[in-house]
Amino acid sequence: MTGNKDAAAGGGALMTDAEFEPVSDKITFVETGRARMAELPLEWPLQLPAGGRIDVLHLRRLLGSEVAKVQELMLAGKEAEVLALFTGERVEVIEALDQDDMIELKARLADFLPRSLRAALDAAQELMLAELKSRTGAAS
């Protein structure tokens, strides 16, 4: 037997805890054909003090449990810490990136943002553009 027996669908009583099959030690995502991870080769690789080198950043989608932390960091203006969560790198590595690699990282991360954060960032960007236009007298 696999999983939980639905009383409405199965017509019987709900299973007791003892009747459930054990869930594996690690929950994983089902393959859907959509990328949850990507690589970003650095145009300007980094040399680490201990002798290591970073040529590629590994980007990943967040888990639901991490979204609140990202929102908190974004509100606090801690951009490097946000980018570190998406890459698994230390904040010091993110802060050391060349400006072109930083711009590319931010552009690529848009694909990995949750819909709610993407919408919020788009709205914030629109507000910033409108404010800039009003300050400079640019036509809409």
C-alpha cells in the first residue's frame, strides 16, 4: 500500500499512523523537465586566499522554507546575503564578484525567484522607473 487512504475516495476509514508506509529519509522533487538548478560561468573567475578558485556559480531555486528569509534580507537591503542563498556561496564571494558577473548573476536569478518575489520586484522596478522619470522630467 502506498500513502494515505482517503476516506472519501476509498470509501473506508482513514489509516492509522501505524498503517502508513515509511517516507524516505529525504524528500526530493519530482522531475518535471524544468530546471531547478543552473550554472553561471564567471567571466572574471575568483582566486580564493586558501588557494581555491571559483569559475562557476551554481544557482538554485529556493525551498518554501527559505522564502521568508529572502524577503527579510531584501527588506533589510542585504542583497549579497540574498544572492548567497541562491548560490550557496559565502557572502564574501558574492561581494568579490566583478560588476559584469554580478549583473549577469542578478539577471539569471530572475528565473529562480518565486512568483511572489518576482512580482514584487517587478512592481518595485516600475515604481523606481516612474520616480526617475518624474525627477528627470522624462516623458512616459
